[in-house]
Amino acid sequence: MAEWHVEPVDGDPRTWIVGRREDPRAQRTVVGAVDARGNVWLRIDGRTCVMPAPGAARPSPDAPSGAGAGPATLTSPMPATVTRVAVTTDDRVRAGDTLLLLEAMKMEVPLRAPHDGVVADVRCAVGDLVQPGVPLVVLHEGTDDDAA
Amino acid sequence: MRRVLIANRGEIAVRIARACRERDLEVVAVCSDADRAAPHVLAADEVVVLGGRTPSESYLDIDRIIEAARATGADAIHPGYGFLSEDPALPEACAAAGLTFIGPPAGAVRAMGSKIEARLLMEAAGVPCVPGVGIDPADADGVAAAAERLGYPVLVKASAGGGGRGMRRVDGPDALAAAVAAAQREAAAAFGDGTLFLERLLVGARHVEVQIAADTQGACIHLGERECSLQRRHQKVIEEAPSPMMSPQLREAMGTTAVAAALAVGYRNVGTVEFLVIGTGASAEHYFLEMNTRLQVEHPVTEAVTGVDLVHLQFDIAEGRPLPLARDAVTWRGHAIECRVYAEAPADGFLPQAGRLLVYREPSAPGVRVDGGVREGQDVPPYYDPLLAKVIASAETRPLALARMREALRSFVVLGVATNIDYLQRVLAHPDVQRGAVHTAWLDAHPELAQDEPPPPDAMGMAEAAAAVIRRHGGMHGTAAAGAYAARDVTADPFETLGAWRG
């Protein structure tokens, strides 16, 4: 197991030198910062890496929030305006169906069903400015078979 | 002209303010409530807060902008790109208020603003156009018949369109109705006009555009081409000049067409005529796509290879001066490439990102120009285009320009908001891009480039060690902090080993 040596760079409070203790010549300059959620952002070797705050779930780009067993609560990934609501309560939807259209930074962003299910609640309307993390649609798990 | 109001924000407003100062013109900025401490505001002599947050409450409000010019004694308005730059109502309002508009006449903007009308004008002027036809979205049978006549794949486009909005590719009849509905919705929302037309999709075509400039005396020249084939969903990502496929003969032919297109609508000021190009060498054919009646985002690559400052040229023309150089006096030297740095998460479907820029450090090196519109500590607001900055690398040769870009992106540090910087590095490293063998669908055909590469073996260990120490210090070490920190004594949290490589 390598032991890493992290040293501040004088006069530049964001910049650090990371090296192997046993081989001080093999060093990299790292620029780092901690965001308000406690994630550490690093720039190493021309690449950016985000280390999540301890105890935080890993942000997973592929899985919409709440995917998996039980009711899924769908949220916007960023501040956005609701431009279309495609479902109402009790609608049966298939995985991948578009539930809402959001617009953010001039882009149309669809919010899709993470799994088959029944819409339990729609908590937004066209024109709403929505913040990330605020529930917009609640989706109950279910297939055509068990919902019938 | 003494005092110029810049009706825009971000990097282009900063770039125009710089040109104003070079000309000893005073600068008036306008801003929304979200932009009160943005760099374009800090770059100005005076600022008028338009209020609001969304573009329609602020940068798109012509009445408030004209009123701001009056209130601050500005005698000219520069629209930048985007926002009101292609709205003929702005030059008209300027004329009514006795202000100089730094851009083309309203008639030329209006003629080119309707893609359908522009096509008809161009065909009449003998300019070759991509086969296309206007459609009535309510007439499903008519739309289907039009698509059949053109031949699939087709593009559904908004007549008032631009920037890829209101545009959909359709590969067969089954997808046509949904695409027309989506394009109409998007076009109506974005431009207040849901008029659509269909165009044959030229598979494998390159997007090559020609920069033109026309003065008020009637002279019109072209300043060569820009290759903009690297687009993602019709949004340009990487541009270069010259085009790697260009021959002097084709440049001259396209330049002549572009000048004819501009003259056909009585164009004045700088503008860009976009073409699709099929084939290479002597057999290459070019088709008129549209004309952008404004300064382009990618104008710096033309500046780099011609030595002409296009914003100064805009001011010269607006002041009534003749073009400072004749058509045959334009020369091209070397090669330039531009990368657009966006606040977006490529691995997350290229979702636009908002948030605080904890660290923002632009690269600086020989042959590297950065046109930035943000500053460290600023919150990137969610209401506008997510462009943070443009990096332009130039050199005597294309390979050296590419190498300079690679190093510039490598040393560009943006932390706190996800960006496409690492994605751009992967795109540039691809052999097709290195060879210049790309077309307009190339980026969309390479979605794998959006995914983060696994980090090199040592990097994860380094990242964990650095993150532990940085977290312990709240992100910053004081200047008084001396000594080193061994990371081994930090209890490893299992989640810390799950860091996500962004880009």
C-alpha cells in the first residue's frame, strides 16, 4: 500500500503537491476545493475528480433518484422550468416514458420513468421554476401484470 | 460614437467591452438580477440593472435596453450574439431612438431570419441550397408526402431557428409526426414562432461557414472559412480555421457564393454564411444552409488566421468607414482551433450545470487565447447558455495548434461546477479529429467519448490522499501553514474510494 505525502504549496492555498514518500521525485500538483455539500473537487494530471462527502451516496448519473424498489420520487437534476407535464395521477407508465419536460439553460431536458409503474402524484405544473432535489413526480413500482 | 451599451452578458460582452476600451469608447453594461457581480458588469464604466432573472425579463427586453441607453447617454448598441442579435426589432428601435446599431440593417436580419424566406431569396440569387420545403404541421399527409419527395433521412427545422433548437432528425416515416410536434413546440417556446420546414439531411456533410464583411459603401469581402463540423445535437463544440479539407479553389468558390448571398439581402457589417459541404477536392459541392446576421461565437479562429479584429471591423463599418482591406488583401496564415468550455456534465447526458465556481484558472501560453465570461467565486446561474469560456489555440501548423489546445485544456482548472473540459480532451485525442476526418454527425456517433475513462492506477490513491487532507483543512491551507501531511493516518471512508471522475 503506497503512502502518499500531501504538501501545501506556499502562497497558493488551493494547491498541493502529492508524492510518494518513498520516491519524492514522482510528484503531482493537485488543485482542490470543497463545495458546500462537502464534496472534494480535485484537478490532477489534467483531469477533474469529485470525491463525495463521507456518508453521502455516490452520485449516479445513470440511475434517476429513487430508482429501485418502492415508490420513486423524481426530481430535477438542476434548477429548471417545467415546460410540459405529460402524465397525471394514476397514469400507468413504462420505464423510459417521458413524464415531464424541463427547460434549463435553453435545453429541453426530459424527466423519464426509471421503471414501469403508476403515477402516484404530480407535484408541479407548467411554468414552475423548480429546484434540484424537490419532488416533482412520485411513481409507484408496478408492471402491467400486478397493477391490473 | 462615444459611449456604447452592450446588450449581452458573459464572455462576448467582456470581449466587446475590451474592444470598446481599445477604441476609447465608454462601456455601459446591462444585467439581470442574477448577474449583478458578473465579469461583464465589472468590465463596464456604468451598469444598468434590468432586473429579472430569465432572458425575457432582462436581456431580451428591447424597451428596457433602449431606455437604459437613453438614461446613460449611450449613443450606440452592440448586441453580441444570441439574445437580441438576430431580432430586427432591435435595429429598428435603435433607429427610432437615434442610436447607432453595431450590426446589419433590420431588413437583412429579417430576410435571413426566416429560413424559408432566406432559401427563396438565395435560390433567386443563384446560390445553391440544400433541397427543402416549407410544411404545415397540421397537414400530416402533406408533411409525409413532402418528406417522401425529399427522401429520408430528413431534418425538421424551425423557420425562425438557430443553435439547434426546434431541429429534429427523422430517419423514417414512423418518427415523423412526433419529431414535427416536438420541433414545433420547441420552436414556439424558443422563438415565439412554430413555423417549420423540412430539409434533406446530407449524410456525411461537413459544416463549413464563410466570414464576410460589407461596408456602407457597398464593398463586400470574405475572410475565409471556419470548419464547424464537430457539433453535438447541432450545437458547435470545436471549430477551426482553415478547414482541413479546404483547397484554394473551393475557398474562392465558397467565398464568391457567400458574398453573393450577403449582397442579395443588402447586408452591411460582419456576418457568416453557413454551408454544408459534400465531397473533397475538385468534386466538393457546397450548399447554402443559413446566414447568421451577427458576430459568431467562433469568430476568434478567423481573427487568429487573418489578423483582422472582427469586433473592431464591426465598429469601423458602423461608423461608416470603408473596409480597411480589399478582397485580395486578405491573407491566411497558420491554423487556429477553438474549444467551447461549457458548464455541463458529459457523463450525465450533457446536463447543463449551475453552481459556484470554487476554483477558476484559465490557461495562458504562447498561441493560446481565452475569452472568458466568468470569474472565480461566481455562481454560474441556471438561466442562460452554459458557455463559460472559449479557448483558442493557434500555431503555424494544425498539429501544433492541436498540441497547444491539448496543453491549454490540461491546465484549465474549473472546480465546483462540472464542465466538458475533459470531454474536449478526449475528443481532440481521437485519431479522426487529429486527421480532420469528421462530419456533422461525428460527435453524436461517438457517445463513448462522453464517458469518463478509468483513472490511471496511481491517480486514485493520490486523489484519496489529497481529498482526505484537503477536507481536513476545509479546502484551503493558510499561507502560514507549513509542513506536510501524511495521508496514511486518515481513516479511509469507504465512500471516498468511489470518487466520480467527471468530464
